[in-house]
Amino acid sequence: MTELIKLTLAEAREGLRQKRFSATELARAFLDAIEAGNKALNAYVLATPEIALRQAAEADARFARGEPRPLEGLPLGIKDLYCTKGVRTTACSSILDAFTPTYESTVTQNLWDAGAVMLGKLNNDEFAMGSSNETSCFGPVVSPWRRTGSNVALVPGGSSGGSSSAVAADLCLGATATDTGGSIRQPAAITGTVGIKPTYGRCSRWGIVAFASSLDQAGPIAKTVRDAAILLRHMASTDPKDSTSVDAPVPDYEAALGAGVKGLRVGVPKEYRVDGMPREIEDLWQQGIDWLRSAGATIHDISLPHTKYALPAYYIVAPAECSSNLARYDGVRYGMRKPGKDLIDTYEATRAAGFGAEVRRRVLIGTYVLSAGYYDAYYLKAQKVRTLIKRDFDEAFGKVDVVLTPTTPGPAFGIGEVGGDPVQMYLNDIFTVTVNMAGLPGISVPAGLSSEGTPLGLQLIGKPFDEATLFRAAQAIENAAGRFTVAERWWDARLAPAKTAPARKPASKPKSGGKKK
């Protein structure tokens, strides 16, 4: 049974169709893996075995009738930012307490309609605000990867750290995630997984807890490029409930993988060679260039001159939208309530107690840049910069088909090593935020190991709604680099004597309906 969890999603799909194992056997294998490994990793904040087994039994019945759907019986993890009907959804924030939606997000409904099985809800940075999954009210997530010769607990990236950790540790076949400034691609890069942030509007945002509405986009984290292509095809859709959803057909991304990259024009932006970039990141980037050239692509130097303004502009736009979106959490309609002497006092007490430090920081920054006298100086100027960033890409895509960059400025760091310095933490997004500011698709593919023995990724950026070309180029890199999996399954209590789990910061005190594992 333990061998089943090591399958890729495509391999598991084929195994189910060939009846080499049942959907129930597959679901039980993953539920057992979660039971044995989640204590050490903290990737799941809520497992849903009853739902998984019920959906798996339905899948087996459909296979017996010869009526399988595209994702029939395939177990997935769901980021706790996605509303799931009848299943607690907290965005990993105390302020949402034991909130249980009465509706399903469009993306997850699409997955269930395609036959997928839900294993549970995955940890993330509180309201998706973070680059290391250390801001969750359920405590930080631990990466299954370790530095060579060290037992130091490493971050899995953020905000979708539960998704990246669970996929890398074989606690699900694939996972949903969200990306506002790199929250799919950055965690994928440092856990040896594949993560794609599709074009803004490709996936519906309806039913996903909002952080920054003009930047947020749903996407998958998976073990391979093929797996990511399969998942995105069924996550994406037109949705009348989301006004930003684009009415366009969703291609068969899996079918595009075999097209190759011969003749593909790959752009290499000089502005991404930032001061202080580690030599191993430079070398990885050059290796990616060589791989694509060897596969038949042509390489072109390009310029994206406004890149240097992207990070500061992002950290004006995103907090501003966060300040607006999070105004709804006031202790009146749902979630936590801290009673006060009057309504205003209740608001203040509830928000002070319910929001973590990073969320409070971003709400304050956002409120400041939107305030009278500062709106023009900060928010309006940042939006103008955003337009210039988009124009840079438009001009570049007149000459090239995709852009190749590093995904992150370095490998995974240890839990607690960067958390005390917000600016240093924000710099982890330096290569990813431009994609969100311009609304473009971007994918991170595992490409090598750092000098510490931990994964590094390469990022491909594409034209709007041209995810198919991104998948083609990503497949070429994966073919050349191979897959990167963890050598020692130290977190799995079934495979080794009990060990002390790597140190983690303690979770917040359990709230009503709090942490359940």
C-alpha cells in the first residue's frame, strides 16, 4: 500500500483505469500516510477521511459501471483558502475560528465533478500572507527536505506551504494552491515540485478567501509537469459568479506536452541578474538555457526595465487590497468575536485578537497607502508602475514566446531564520511578483539541487492564456533535469523508530473548533 502513494497522478490514473488497485485502496494508502507523517510536517490542518472514503467508494462504483470521470478516484489536498461545503475553512487565521461554509468554491467543485477525492485541508500562511508558511495560526509547516548532514527544520515556502510539503512528502497526489505574488511557484521551487500560476482569469476566484483580488489566482502544485497539466485543465473554467473569469475554452494541456520546443523563442531578461545573486542560482539559470537550446529552442536576450520597481509596487498594491478585503472580518457576522463595551470596541478587540502579526502589518500598510493625502503618492503611483511592467512584457512577447528566469533567489531557509525580518522575507518574491502584477502565467519546474542538497527551481513566464506553451517548455526542462525526491522519509512514523520531530514554533492556542488532526 505504501508504494501507491509514490505514484504520480498520471500513473495513479492509469492504475485505476487498469484496475490494478481500487480508489478505496488508494485513498486508504494516503490517509494512512497522513496519519503517520502529518505530526512531523503539519501540512494538513484538517484531514477528512470520511469524505475521502465516501468519494472513493463512489469512484469504485463508477469504475464498475464503466463510467469513470477524468479525475476519478484521485486523492488531492485542498489549501485551507478554498471554501469547502460543510468542511471547516479558516484561511489558517484565528479570526475565522470554526467557520464552516455552506457553499463550495468553483475550483474545488470542478475537481469533485471530475471525480477527484478530498483528503483534507492544507496549511497555509494566514490569509496567504507569507513566503514561508510560518504565519499560520496552526503553526508552521515543515518541509520534508533537509540540508545534507543536518536535521534543521526547513520551510516549505509560502503561502502554499502545506500544499508543497504534502505533495513532496507523498501525502497527496496533487494539491490546490493560490498565488498572489509567488505563493505557488516559490514553495514549488524549494520543495522539488511543479507549480503553475495560470493567467489571471483562467481559474475562478469564487469561493476562495480573498487576499488581493487583482492579483490572486488559483493553480495546482503537483509532482510532475504532466500532473500539473492534468489538474489545471480541470481546475480552470468560465464562471459567471466571478466577473474576472475569462470566457475562453480551456485547452487540453496534457496533449500539448508532446509538441516539444523546437523553434520556440526563449527570452532571458538581463534585469533578473540582481546584485548578490548566489553563484549556484546563476549556474542553474545557465543550465536551463543550455537545456532549452539543446532541445531546439532559440535563446534571446531581452530587457524588462521596470522589473526593479515590481517588488515595492507589489507591496503597496497587495496590502491596499488586503486592507479592503479584510475589513469584512469584524466579529459580527461569522468567526471569532471578542465582546467590547460598544460596537467599535468589539471591532477593535476582535481584529486585534484574531489577526496575526503579519496580517496586522499588511492591513496597517494598506490602510496607510489608501488614506487621504497618501493615495496619490503611493497607491496611484504603484498602479502606474504596474502598467509599465505589463508594457515591458507586451514588448518582450513581440520578440519571444516564453521568458526563463530563476524562481527564487536561494534555497529553503530554516524555520525562524528569516521570520524576524519582514523585508528579507519579502525579498523571496523578487522573481515572482512581476508575473502577478502583469496578470501573466508562470510555472516553476525543479531543475537542480543547491550546495545544501535542497531543491531549486526555474521559472517560465508566458503570454496571456498561453499556458500550453509553458507546459511544453517546462516538460523540456523536466526531461533534462529529471525529478527530485526526498531520499529519506524521516517523517513517516511507519518506516523508522519514533524520532523527535524538528522544532517548530508553537501553534496558537486552540480556538473553538480549532486544530484537529
